[in-house]
Amino acid sequence: MNASDDRGTIEQALWRMMVLIRVVEERIGELVSVGEIHTPCHLSIGQEAIPAGVCAALRPDDSLWGGHRSHGHYLAKGGNLRAMMAEIFGKATGCARGRGGSMHLVDPAQGIFGTVPLVAATIPLAVGAGLSSKLRGTQQVSVAFFGDGATDEGHFHESLTLAALYQLPVLFVCENNLYSTHLTLKERRVKDNIVESADLHGLSGERVDGNDVMAVQSAAQQAVQRARAGNGPTLLECRTYRWRGHVGPAADLEVGEDRRRELDEWRQRDPIARCRERLRAQGLSSERFESLEAAVRDEVEEAVSFARQSPAPDDSELLHHVYVSRRGV
Amino acid sequence: MRRLSYARAIREAHAQLLAQDPRVFLIGQGVRNPWYAGTSLQDLDKEFGRERVIDSPVSENATTGAAIGAAITGMRPILFHPRMDFMLLAADPIMNQAANWSYLFAGQVSVPVVIRAVINRGGEQGAQHSQAVQALFAHVPGLKVVMPATPYDAKGLLVSAVRDGNPVLYIDDRWLYESEGEVPEALYEVPIGSAAVRRSGRNVTLVATSYMASEAAKAVEVLAGRGIDVELIDLRSIKPWDRNLVYSSVGKTGRLVIADAAWVSGGIAAEIAASVAGDIFHALKAPIARVCLPDAPAPTSAVLEQAYYVGAEEMVSAVEKVLL
């Protein structure tokens, strides 16, 4: 297989992952609308290239730390779709056994140690995973995914400094979707310069087209290689756009001055359509796209059925796991 | 047996844990500097290297979060906050993250981190260099909170905290650093959640935390001279606290005074009083008394400090009051 075939294979896998994330989230949106899902769900529709591209550059034992909008991160890192769907349904078979819902996803076997909704909270935890990797000499990389809103927090700046100071193998991935709940970027900061935080704190930084999955994958690959080689952390500012509102399936057209116009523009930059266009140019047939997409839809429907049919947690478990009983030594 | 100061006992526990377990490391502000840590961490960086003894920037959020992330991924960090007041900048990683993750993820993730906070009051340092906010952390499910009062417990509780699978707040008091006591040279554990009877007595149970336990020992002597036989319990752990021992003592004496050098409202003394009143009310022969700090920030002027802080004298009065 030559290099371009190899790249084509990767791109096809990334296209499939992006389709999976989108189909899952569109389905979650429908189930929220009809009242079957109650937990707050923050959808990343339009932003799928970032988790797909970044996670393609990772090893299974690299760690991932996410936030409230992390369905895509979980799936792209190898999280189990059925367990995620069951979690969102609040079922005992969920990845957090019904304690987490959409905003708290976990799969330690895949290096997904946790996604939590407190904005920026997992950024320093990813730094700690990097410190752990460095002290143990494992060359594992840790990745923190967060939105542009998280860069307004002190956690972000302190963490960049610490990771740079100790040259830790950490990848900071800012998914700059231009909104923090309802506030646009320019309502929150004077300059549109998140990427410059990297230079300020002494680490590598790059602004990436977050709607181009191969560009994301390539930037992440370089950052991961740098981290694994002991050459320190990287901040990637991935420019993208949130098609849906802050939470739930609605588009939140009332926010921002230019939401409707922006949305129209960004739909033209759909990461899935762009990837599909390139794959078509490489000779992938319409039938092939359709059969791949149909398989994804079947997989998602199967996960929804699994979640529906799963039992609720037993209320006798209410007070379990407040503390772990196992000892450290 | 060999005698060591409280601060030296803390240092010995660190050194032995660092030597014994490659997963243990130390991170925090001033770990190399006696101005922050007294002798409690002296020269650990020289002995174990600066990779494992990390003197950090004033970034409470990032260092605390980093210790938590390292704990989740297999390390045994000891995090050092030289002032408890400053640790409040890390309330999110401690209260929202470390405390929650085991429950949130149904026990699949654990956070075996030790978060050491120093209470460093007095000396006209004022409101933001003096606070003792242990109750704030004892309030949070998922955290354990220990407060050693003797050199023996200072060492043994640190060992237990590092070996526990949960986040443990280890709170030491700078006013205890020079106090001396017997400390075995070997590594040993003092179980978390177990209080100690420092003196048996028949008339009144006096439960004290941390520095107040050392003050209580003086109060008990004064009271003995007046023919009052006090049972003194050093609580040692405030979350979980040793209900069985306190209840059995109150069952015997029927009278209870609780001393905690922290604000009176919503404090650990309030929690113990409410538990005793709710669970063994029938055993009580008199109202419960508390010896705590007034509900005001710490002042600076030495004259005001003198009026603000409580100790043996206030405990003597409280014990006499519950015997009236």
C-alpha cells in the first residue's frame, strides 16, 4: 500500500467516525425533542472533525479528558456506543451506571478517564496525567478537549504554564466554536487570539481549520509526536462552529447578532461533506457511501434499542461508591 | 522511645513514603522553602530529586488539578498547600472533581490524592493567613479529612492518607510544629476515622480537634486539680469521625464539650453536637457546650487576636458550665 492509499484509508475511517458522531447526536436530539431523553445534552453537530481527527493520532493507552459536549470525544477515542446511549437514558448498563448522563462519560479501558461539565475543570487533570506519564516514563500523551469558553477560566492559563514549565506530554485542544453558551467570542474577549496563549505561556501552538478532518489529524499527529518525544505540550485552536444551541437540539437562532448568517456560512463548510467530496474525488462510489452510512444508522438504532430495553439502576445502589473501598497499596 | 517534633514527624513520613513507593511524589508551593513548610519538608528535594519534589508556581487550580489527574492515572501524589486560605482557589478541583469522581463514575475511577493544608494563624497575620475551614471540606461527600494533633499521629495519619484509595485532606497546624512526642522509626499507620482517648475520666467528655487537643490536655490538668475528672478525646479524623468512641464516652459521662479552633456556625463541633443530641439524647445530663472561634474573620492586632482565639482557659470554663 502506498502513502496516498494509506491516507485514503485513514480519511475513509475518519469520515465514518464523523458520520457516526453526527447520526448519534441527531438521534439524541430527536429523542430529547420527544421527551424520551431528559438529561441535558450538548450536541457537537458541525464540530465532528475535531474529535475524529485528534483521536486518530492517539494510542489506545493515551488519556482523554473532556467536558459537557463530549459525545464525539468519547466515541472517537473508542468509547462504547451502547454504554453511552444507555448512560444518556439513565440506565444501569450505562458507562457510568446511570450516575452520569450525557455530561459525565467514562471508559477507563479506552483511556477515557472522564468528561465533566464544570467548564475547564479537566484541563488541569490532563496536565496531571501528563505529569504521571512523565514520572512513570510511559510516553503516554494526555489530551484535554475544551471549548473557547474554557479559555476564559484561570484553570486554562495556569495549566498551560504548568505543562510548558515541566515539558509535559499534553495536547490542549480548544474547539473554538465561537460561542460560550449564548455569548459570542467578541462579547467575551477583546482579541480573537486564543492561539496566542500558547506563545504567551511557552508552548507550541497552532490554529487549525477545525472543519477539515485531515488538517486536524495532521496537526494532532505532529503535536502527539512532539509530546511523545519529550518535547512538550501543544495548544491547538481548532476553528469550528456549533450548529445547534448550547444545550439540546434547537439552533438558538436568537443568540448573537449574526447567528442565522453565520450558520448558513458554516453549513457550507460542513466537515463531513468536505471529507466526502475528497473521498469521491479519490473514487469512492455513492453506493459505498450509502452502505457505510446505512451500517452506521443500524449501529445507532441498535444502541438506542439497547438503552431502551436496559434496566434502570437499582435504588439500593444510591450510596455506593461515594468512597472506594479498595486501598491504594 | 525516640522523640521527634511534629514537623519532623511529617518530614519522616514523607521521606519514608517517597523511598518506599515510586508512585509517591510531592507538589506544591514552597516545598523547598522552610518559610512555607518549617522543617516538615526540609531537604526532601535534595534526597529525592526535583522531579519528585516539585516546587510549583502560585497556581492552586493547576497544581491541585494536576495532582488529581496524576492520582487518577496511577500515581500517589501529596499536594502541599502552605496556607489553607490560598487552597480555596482550588475549591473546584477538590470539591467538584476529587470528591465526585468515584461516585460519578460508579467506582471505575478513583482519586488517591493527599491534599495537605496548613493552618498558619496568629502572629498578626490577619484574616487571609489564618483560616481553619476544615468544616467546608468535611461537608463534602467523597472527601476524608484528618487533623493530627501529636507527632505520632502526624506521621501515622500521613501514611494512612497516602495509602487510602480516596482523596484525603491532611490538615496540620503550624502551632503544633515544635511540639514533641514519641514516634517510632518504622512506617506505621494510624487508621483514618479512629479517635484516641488521651485521658479517661468520669465527669465530662471533652472532644477536641488538632491544636485544641493540645490545649485540652492543659485544661484537663487544671480541672483535675479542681476535682473534675475529664475524659479527653482527640478526634484525629473529622470525616469520618469516630461516632462509636464519642457516643460510648458520652454514654459514660453524660456531659459533652467540643473544642474546634474554627468558626462556631456550621462547624465540626455543631455536627458532633447534633449527632449526639439526635442519636443518644437520653444519655445527656446537661446541654452540650462548644468551644470554637467567634463568627468573625481573624483580626491582626495582637490584642484582638488574644480576644479572638480560644484555648485551655475557655475549655475549663465550658467544662465547669456543663457541670453546674
